[in-house]
Amino acid sequence: MATATKPAKRPERIEFSSGPCAKRPGWSVAKLSNAFLGRSHRAKEGKARLKLAIDKTVALLGLPAGHLCAIVPASDTGAFELAMWSMLGQRGVDALAWESFGKGWVTDTAKQLKLKDLRVIEAEYGKLPNLKSVDFERDVLFTWNGTTSGVRVPNADWIPLKRGGLTFADATSAIFAQPIDWAKVDVATFSWQKVLGGEAAHGMLILGPRAVERLETFTPPWPLPKIFRLTKGGALSKGVFEGETINTPSMLCVEDYLDALDWAERIGGLEALYARTNANARVLFDWAERTPWLENLAVDPATRSNTSVCLRIVDPAVVRLPLDGQRAFVKKLEALLEKEKAAVDIAGHRDAPPCLRIWCGSTVEAADLAALTPWLDWAFAECKAALAKAA
């Protein structure tokens, strides 16, 4: 079969990974020259930089009074694990899972915490579970945006204001890109390396007043590792929320996060981040609508992620391959684009159905996504031709 003509124009930046994500436009390592290095993070100046990162996060997100924010170890995973181990166990749990990370929280609650009163509410990749079946007298675990499926909750309308249990939202690929109704969220977690393109290893923990009350009135029945402890003598360790981190942070990563926050402020704050992300996703959505060989993995348009856009190949020549063959096809397409220096890291997550996953967060430029789409068409045609030749 005839192949498409190779495009002449490449994206200026070819990083489309869903984590760690592309650095902000205009970033350079020189922006980190003021990093507080070679000193204790507990020194006055070090603590001030950590507190500044927290304060800027609170301001950018517009967190309500009574909400607390802390820098914690081990990225979003560490933040969410800290929340689960510190606060679950008082009442039954509803755990929602429609992609890899949600399923991971189910595994932790069932096999590590060994919670007896656990309901798992699941859906296959591409769909949301039945949100109406959630019992908010129980604690509720969910991912706001399923990074590995490209499926998000469209809003927080399904969460009541009055509820007996706590809501725990893994918001790592949603925060700064999708509006969060903070009255509906008791615990939220995220990492620096997603929407703002920061560096890995540090997590952010946001607690509402009801979560603080749980911490101060409930002691879980299991031992807590030191890096999970947020209370002392039954009272909240408030220093953690003032820059006194539980363990040693990388001050180089802190400086990089501060640079990303400064950039977000300069371009117009949260609304500007939303606008950039939505415009980026629209480039891919519009292209997918007119492209016959693929479609959005998210079935309902209202649930389609504007950050981790997942697109599955529906061309019959690929679909009739076994799953391993479909995955191999996607990997060949990805490798071809990397060889041509047109895109890197766009294959779907290993746990997801075979698909492309292209990050559209605010640090990506819409012009680069527009330049990418002809390369995707070309690479698909090349790989399909090779498939036909091998048959």
C-alpha cells in the first residue's frame, strides 16, 4: 500500500510524556541558580523556600480558609498512601477504580491495610463506574483524572456537601488543569511532575477541615511509618504545613517547582492554565474526530481527559491482531516517531488497552500538538504498510 508523505515540519518540543511531563515553555537549568543548596533544609532560609512553595500553591489553587497544604515524600503515590494509612479504618470504604492507579489503591486497601468493610466500584478502561452507587457515609477513594485511561470525573456534582465519610481524591493529573470543588474534597494529592512540569519524588497533600478532624480524633489500628505521621500526642503536627518537611527534600526540585509556580502566575494563574490545557486537548480531539484510524478511549465526551489524552487504534488491520500484536504496533509507531525526532513517550500505559497517550497539560504548546498530528498519520501509514508487507 502507498504510504503518506513524510511531514516537513516537526514539533519544536517533542516531549509529550504523561509524567514526568514537559517543562514549562522557556525553561532552562539556569532558572535554578538560586536554589538553596549545600545547606540544611531546616535552616531559616531553607524552611522559608519550602513555606513559599506551599503558600504559592495555596494561592494559585485558591484553597479555602481551613484547608492545609504540605510537601510530603514519594510523589503523589506517597501522598495518597500517607492519607490512606493515616485516616482509613474508622468506617467502611468505597474505592472507585477505572484505571491503573485507582486499582492500585484498591490493592492497598484490600491486601495491605486489609480493610474488611471495603466495596470496590469498578469500570473498564474508557468508562466511569456508576457514581450514583457511591455511599458517602463511607470513606470514598477515587482518581479525579485517570492518567492511564484518559477518563476523568466531569465535575463534583456527584459528591454531596453533607457526608459522613471523607473523600480522598488522587488529583495528580487533574489539579491545575481541571476545576476542583474544594467543598467536596477532604483529601487531595498531587505531584510536581505533572501539570506544571516539575521534578519527581515530592508529593503535595491538601487537607480540608474534616480530614484534620479525623487525624486528631482517630488513631488507625496499624503501625504508621515515620514518613506517614502527621500527628503527635493526638494533635496535628502543624509544622509540616509550614515547611517543616517530614524528611529531607531536594531543594533543587523545590526551586524548580517555585519556577513553575512563578510561570503560572505570570501567564494569568489558574484560569490561564485551564485555557492552555483545554486548547491543547482540543487540537487532538478535533484531529481524532476527522481521523478514521483512531478514536478517543474515553467513551463519553464529558469524561474525556484534557491532560492525558488516550487514543485507541480502530483500523481493522490493527484491531484484528492479538493484544500483544496491537501493543507491538503501538510501540513500533512510537519508536518510529522517536527516530524521526517528532515525538517521544506517547505509547499508552502498560496496564491500559493498546493506545497512544499524549500529554496536553499547560506546559505543552498547542502549535507542537498541531505539528505532531501529521507525523502520527505518517507513522501509522508506515507501520501499517510494514504490517501488510509482513503478512
